[in-house]
Amino acid sequence: MSYMSQPNTNSEAVKRCMNIPIQPLSSQVARPVPPQRPLQPKPPYSYDNHSSTKPSRPYSAPQRRIVAPQYSDQWRSANHIQSNPPARSRSYYVNSEYPKTHPYAPRQREAFVKKNLGYPEVQRGMGAPLPPYDPLGDPHLAEYFERRFGAIQAVARRRGGRPSSAPSSRSRVTGKKLKADAGEGPILYKVFVTTADKKGASTDAKVFISLKGTKSKITRVRLTKKAGSVKSNKGVSFKFSKGTTHMFKVRGPELGHIKSLVMEHDGIKKEDGWYLQEVEIVNTKRKKSWLFMCNTWLSLHHSDGHTKREFFPHLGSKTDYEVAVVTGDKQNAGTDSNVFITIFGKTGATAKTHLKCVKSKTPFQTGTSELVKIHSNCVGPLTRVKIEHDNTGFAPGWYLERIVVTDLLHPKWKYYFPCSQWLARDEGDGAICRTLLGSRDPFAVRKDTKYKVTVYTGNVRGAGTDANVYIVLFGENGDSGQKFLDDSNNNFERGKSDQFVIECPCLGRLDRIRIGHDNAGFGPGWYLDKVSNIIDF
């Protein structure tokens, strides 16, 4: 029976049968129950109320409680009488009449009291019913609905039809009128990717593109084709060969005016490096195109070590730049080397261009100015230029005073790049390549920032080196160029630290460094521990 616990012995079970409650439990009562006549068990399980003596103990009843030996009680005599506690009196209430402190009164459910969980509030068993079940809001069925109806919606989007459940042309959220175009749907974009024709420019890595427009965006779509050449990796289905242009089809929403694109790949090896020349995006519906001039490496082992870059469209497809090069008025300041320039702007960079002066047969002489016109892609407002020479000729050393660059299509974009430094192996710091920051101020002067670099050589056998060590700092404003770390001391010895001061234009927040040596000397091998404390002062 539900009101009985498990008896310890058969004799106790017999005794409990003699104490049967005369009334049901309080949880089974819905209204007061009138008094009833007590129920008595019938012989042989009870004795007559008129008799004054109890029946003798059954012969089969045990004389003691049968339990484990370590927990056994003492032997009891045959005349032992076990006292039973008085039965607990019960009070009977209707559910709504239970006192708040009654042990059988209903308790509050905390999960129901918290309305933020979406349940109705329940107080002492009295509350509102649960909301009706809505299968569309059931999180357990979300995967099923996506699998069942997702393919149907995708087909409808490809066909360009407007679903019947789509909202009307007036948006209630923004309150603005939208054009209801019956042919609105995924737009086909043609992406033309050009790889530069230079050594090591091709890649087998997986290439991804992301587009961002004024209306929407397309995130990380892989550029691949069903048929393509594979160099080594069988998991790659396409190769970007050098000097080639490949067309890819990308579908997505109407982006409006494309503001930027992000190109990236997952290659980590040196042979995975990719030199991207340009990318052209064509909206086949509106017949509009955007050109992104890149001319940079996407590689962990070239340039600044980035495999992901963001590019901006050109304001114009092509433009002419007038470059004025002023050589300093110092002894032997002129050069016989071939001079090259690269112009950087907010929307891209030009290709590395050889400065050829048509009017003068011997350009870049002491105290002279040369004007050179460059026809190239428009890179927007200028930020910096990279000037260098190939260190050839009878007198390659060159003292550059400044450079002035003017965009002839946008004459207001006239920038001054002060230098006042040597580009020579035997003068100054020995650099033949400089990165110059631009300014609209014609009287601007070069403002270099000094960076203190601390190099630690490891404390292992043969850790020192006799080679020429160099370092390149990369920041948000460009790079410092290759700077050789050398002074009058015997540097890079085992277990030693060396400090150097590097002067270069302000690079902004530093991202990374590149450090190496030219493998020269008797013992070029070098065990580098760390490079730290790169601070500007």
C-alpha cells in the first residue's frame, strides 16, 4: 500500500496491518469528509474488542530483528513489548484553504515566477495557463525547417521571384518606401583577377574574396573553378599562374557602389606567395565596373608578410602623374644609376616605374631638377612614395633633396616628399631605398623618428655570428626599409645583448619586424634569442 513503508520483519507487517488509517490522505481530499466508522481487520489478524486478553505470539514469528551481524541488536525476551508511537493526526483542508505555513501547502516555482523566461507567473498554485504551443518558435525544430524549406527559398532567390510572404514595399521598421522590383534577386558579379608576370608570382593556395558596398556585402567567397591546373596539392582545384587573368562568377545581393574588397589566401609556404596585380569587378545587371589596382605581395615571406589585404576602387581608371625630382647641391650628389619610384595612395599603389628623363641625357646631376611624367592608374590622395636605384654605373651614390608629385587629372593633389638623405652604399646608413612620407605643405621638412632596438643572442654553443645583420620595421604607415645593425662594438656574441638606434619616418603602430643577415663572414650561423624594447623616442 502507498501509505506503508517497507517492514523490517513479518511480525511488524502484521502489527502495521492492525493500524490502518480510517481516512484517506489529505492530498486525496477535495472537500471535508464526514466521520466514518473505523475499519477493523477480521480474524485471525485481530482480536475481539470484547476479549481482555491478546492472542499468543505466532510460532513462526522470529524472536529478534534479522539484520547484519555488525548492526544486530541484543537478544530480546519472549515477553518484550515494542511501543508504537501514536499515529500522527491529520487535518483536512480544501486546496484553496491551506495556510501559507502548512507543510502540505503548494510552494512557488522559481522558474515560473521569472517572467523573463517566457513563462506565466504562478503564485501558490493559482496562475494563468501556459501559452499555446507554436511549432515555428520551437528551437528543436529549427534544423528541420531549415532542411525542409531552405532549399525551396534558395531556388526562389535564384529565379528572382519575390516570395508571397515577403513584406510590402513600405517598410514598417524604417518607415521608408522601398522599390518593389519583381526581378530583384541574386546579382551576378564577374571578378577578373590578374596575377603579375614576375618570378614566383603564382600560387596554388585557396584564394578568397570579400566585397563591401553601400547597400550590402558579400563575405569570404572562394575563387575557384571546376577545372583547373594543380601544381602539387590535390585538395586545391585551381592555380593562379603568373601573367594570367582569370574570370570568376560570384552571386550575391545588390551591393550598390562597391567601397572596398578584401583578398586573402591560406598559403603558409614561400612557394604559396602570390603577387596580385589588379582585380576588376563587373555588375552584370547594371553594367558597371570597378577597378582595384593592387601591385603587392600576399605572402608570409615577402614584403610585410600579409596574406590578407583590403583594396579600394580607383576614382578614375588612368591618370598622369608629374614627378619632380630635386638632387641636392652637394659634392658628388648626382648618380649614374637607374632610378625607380613607386607611388602609394589611399586607393592603391602604382607599379614600380623607371624614371626616364627625355630632355636630359645625364639626369639626376648635382643641383638639378628633373620632370618626369608617368601614365598609371589613379591611386587617390597620395600618402608616400618609395624611391630607389639599382646601384649601377660609375658613381651610383645619390643625394636626394626632395620629390614633388602632382596628379594632373586632379591638380589639387600635389604632395611634397622631403628627403635630404644619401642613397648610397658608402654614405650615411648605406641604404639605396627610401620611403618618404608626403605633405601638402611645400615647406615641410623630413621628420624622422628614432627607434631603439635591443637584440639578444642566445647562450648556446656557436650562437654568435660575423655576418651583417639587418632589420626591417613594419607599421601602419609603411616600412623602414632594410637597416643594417652595426656599430663600433663587436656585436652579436654568445649570450650578449646589443642596442641599436634606427632612424626612419614615423611608422605609426608597429605590426611586425623582419630580421636576417647576408650569410657573410667566417661563422655566419646565428642563434637569435629575441628582439625586444622597440620604442620610439
